[in-house]
Amino acid sequence: MKGIILAGGKGTRLYPMTKVISKQLLPIYDKPMIYYPLSVLLLAGIKEILIISTEEDLPMYQKLLGDGSRLGISISYEVQKQPRGLAEAFIIGEKFIGDDNVCLVLGDNVFYGSTLQEKVVAASSLESGAIIFGSLVEDPTQFGVVEFDEDFNALSLEEKPTKPKSNWAVPGLYFYDNEVIEIAKTICPSARGELEITAVNNEYLKRKKLKIITLGRGIAWLDTGTAKGLSQAGAFVQTIQERQGYYISCIEEIAWRQGFIDDEQLFNLGRELQMTEYGKYIMSLVK
């Protein structure tokens, strides 16, 4: 399975912060936002990753992450010329995906929890169809909402419904078989001129090939698309790290624990950042 991080868009809900910088490069406490979705792919064991962003922002991601070899992975880059919807990621990434299945994660979603890795590893073993996630929320009218049966088969999908059929919101993390490429090519743009991910999911629903994995009570899902959400996410990360002593979405640590890099490589990555608490934490893992 391959992974795609969609880090495009103009981030208008975060203006003026994002008038001169990509939203996914903004900090969530002590690390760039894009570290968080990248860490989810690494936890799933995905080593081939494509980052899609705007032409002007892509060089900054390349400067930050390079080709991924320092983490024992491979990172490629593609341009999304206009914000034409999430489903366009599969068309842009067709050559990258090849004959493989693919995971799409949005660049502004943060996931955290003790059973997160178990769930994304399970989703990455997908053979056919699609898997999306359900996260219990108090006010589902603000999100895409999924209804499902006792066997976790999706029954309906609604986008910001006034009378939701469930309290299970759909976060920006999706696993698909290879058919998603052709499905993305056939869906029609929505009223706002975009290829909607909901249209892709509805096609899998129509084929009765859409399964749900619930994130449950022990996993936090944070949307950082607004100033309030960004601030809350930063405070959450700071609190966990300071009280428990380990770091959230430390991509160097995850790559090391996954066996992508060895002790020496990890220590050297930390030494480059030794003037920061983040760097000291990385070095302490080896010690």
C-alpha cells in the first residue's frame, strides 16, 4: 500500500496566517502540521509516500522532508494546480499509485491514541473495496456523517446534515483499493466545481464495498483548519508531551521503532536538532 498526503488548498479559514505560508507548514506546538498525517502513514507501515501541494508551496515541503531517505522511506511530490477537490489526488497520483492500493490522509488532520496504530495497520491490509473511519462527535452537523450496521458496513453518507442519522463523523483518513483511480476519473464535479471525496465514498457504498473502522473513545481526532482548532491542537500536544514525557507524531522515533532506520541514524537525526527539546528527546531514545 502507498500513501498520499494532500497538503494543497489556500487555507482561507486561517487567513491572515496562511496568506504567505502553506497551512500544513504551520506549527502544532513543536513540529510542522504535516508531521502529524505523515506519522499516521508511518504507523501503518507505509514507506512510499506522495505529497501533493501547490506549485509555490511544494519547494518548502521538499526542503523540510527531502526524498525521505533519512527516515528510511521514499517521498515523492506532485503539484495540484488548482484546488479541485480531494478526489483529484488519485488522478494526480495515478502514476505513483500504479497497481497498488492507497491511503489518503488530509494534511490538516491530527490523530492520537494508544490503539491508533492497531487500527491503521488493520486498514492497510485492505484487499478490496474501501475503508473509512468514524469518530464520535457531539455535533455531527458540522461534518460528513456515516451510518453503519452492526457488521460495520456503511449504510449512508451525508455531508453536514441538518438531521444526522448518527453521531459518527468521517475524518480525513481513507483507505482504497486500486479501483479508486478509475472511480475518481468518472465522478462529476460538485456545485462548487470540485471532485468530492464523498462522491468516491458513495460509489463504494453503492457497490456495497465500504467498511467502517471506529476510532472509539480512546483516540483523539483534531481538525486544525481553523485558528481555534489549531490552538486547541497545540495545547493538546503540549499537555500530553509534558505530562507523559513522550512525543506525539515524532516521525524520527516512529521510523526507528518501525525498523526503517537504526540507532545510529536516529541519534544523528536528533543531534542535528540538539539545541531543541525535540532533538534531545530523539537522542534520549537511543541512550
